[in-house]
Amino acid sequence: MSKSATFKHQPLKAGAISWQLAQTFWVGGLWLLHFVMLPALDKIGLAPLLIEEIANLLRPLLVGFTAFCALLQLLVLWQAERPVGIWRDTRGQLLLAVLAMAAVYFAVRAVAPEALRWLLFNYLVLALCGILLVLQPPPGQGR
């Protein structure tokens, strides 16, 4: 790689690597399911009820995985920034919003499973928070 005034090569630490790996899995998984897999299943001609059943099975699994990965990322952020900096940091606020939306998703699913639009809204807010989090630098990198 070339050395220039705008490029500073810093080796990634284990925290930044685990941050990016967890982020790739949960953000990519959410977007892949909703915007690639389900439309592809519809395009190949699967029955709409079958596609809906697949979505109803996979979405809660991905939301649970998202909550786990967000907890892991919050731990990495806490280690890098210390507890005081987490709450003021955009990344910490986004991760807390992700955890809150995941909790609301499961609460709504338990109380009113027929509220499909609300569940879809929660899912899409998780995906949006994920994209906003991708735009932020990993902990330990310069801001």
C-alpha cells in the first residue's frame, strides 16, 4: 500500500476485528434476509404462504442473533472507551437502540404475534441502525 498524507495504516486489534466480524454477521444477515433471500424466494415462484412461514421462522432467529452481537459490540466498545464514553458515543447509542428494539420485538411477538406490521417495523429499524453503525469507525480507530 502506498504511504500518503491521508492514509495511516494502523494494525487492527482483536477488539476491532471482533467488532467488525460481529457487525458483518448481524447487519449483513438482517439485510440479506429481507432484501435478498425473501424476494429471491418470491421470484423463483415459491408459494407466498411458504415464504411468509420462512420469514416468520428466520426473523426471530436473526433478531436474537442481532441482540447477541450487539451485546458483544457493546462489550468491545466499553473496553475501548470505558463506561463514561459509551453513553455519549454515537456507536453506544446505536447499540442501545438495537438492544431496545430487539427487546421490543420479542415483547410484541410474545404479547401480540398478529401485529406483523409492528414486528416488521422493529426489524427494519434494527437494519437501519445497523447501517448507521457500519458508517461509524470501529473502537480503537481514530474518529
